[in-house]
Amino acid sequence: MTHRRHAPAHGFTLVEVAIVLVVVGLLIGGLITPLSSQLEQRRVADTRRAMEEARDALTGFALRNGYLPCPAISAANGLEDRSGERCGNERRIGFLPWATLGVSKLDSWGHLFVYSVSADFADSGAPFRLNTPRDITVATRDTAGALVAATAPNDIPAVILSAGRNGYGGFSEQGLRAADAGSGNVDEKANIGSTGTTFISRDGADNPAVPGGSYDDIVVWLSPNILFNRMIAAQRLP
């Protein structure tokens, strides 16, 4: 009788399996980080695009009506809150009137856009003119961290604000103040506490070392020069 010799079985040892798992984990981790960064960059770009569309819609509203809309009635009702010729309760800051403008109401992180308008520009009884008072100022920080003007003082008709990724001070779709993701930055706190006349816009996302600290709010404003130019071209201003 002949005996067949069997080749010894080969398999992975626990050490080899562990090494493979570590390598796979490193590869996956290396892929997830760039993907997460790309997704975040897309959210920022999409939010800025939505805010720019809203700014264009404000210009279109002014061209059609001769004044700017009031803030929305509520988080659930996106029509402008107008009482007679003025904004309801003389309110000049609130949520973007998305239904009136026909634009998005939320940023890419699910927070309602905040909107502030110079009161005299929202007065439907006296359509604004070149000399109509404006009262919004936007600031930024220089390389040394000092607050400096990003616009001329008291020169902006309207501003749109997104609370950014961390959502500090933002409002949910239901109008509830979103849970704070962190303690907030001094400039973000200024935007949250603004009465509607002063906002801060700057770079600094995910970089606490920059002057003023990490900051991810997004602020877009309506330039009076562009607005007036389009109004004059459309023969809506003398």
C-alpha cells in the first residue's frame, strides 16, 4: 500500500491578520479624511452659492418694488413680515424671507439664514433713493488681529448670515436655537448678538491660531453701489 504525503496547510497567523487589518485601517483612514474635507468644502461652496442667489433675489425684489423686503414672519412662514409700509414691530433683523424671494431658506448644515435690512430701505411708503440712510457696517480683522472695516461705515442696505459648520448661534428649520457645537468665537458671538447693524466677516475656519480664533460664519452683503447701478440701468432711480 502506498502512502501519499500531504503538503502542510498554510494559513494566516494572528499576527499576520492583525498587520493586514492595521494596513487596511490606515488606508481607509487616509481616504476618509480627504473625502470629509472635500464634502465640507462642497457644503461651504453650496452655502455661498445659495446666499449669492438670495442677494441677487434681493436686487430683483428692489428692481420690481423700489424697496427691500422685511425679515420673514417666522421660521415656518417665509413671507416678509410687513405691517402697512414698515416691517412688523419695526423689526429689521430676523430670518431671510425665503418664500417672498423664492430662494433656499437653509444653509448646507440645516440652519436658517439670518437677514438684516436697513429700516429705511424696507419702507414701502418711501422707495429708497441714492441718499436714503443705510446703517449696516461689516468689519473684518487685519493680519495683526485688529478689527478693521470691510465696508464703509453705515453703508450696507442688507446682510445675509449663515452660522457655518459649527452652527454656533444658528437656528434649526423649526426656528429653535441650535445646540452649540463649541464655545463659539468672539466674532461669532458678535454676529449672534448683533442688533442688525454690525457684522464681522473673515476667514479662519478650523484654525484657532489665526487672529481672532477659529471662525466659520459666512456673511454676504448687498453692495449699495451694485444695487444703485442696476436700479439706475433699469430706470428705477434718477
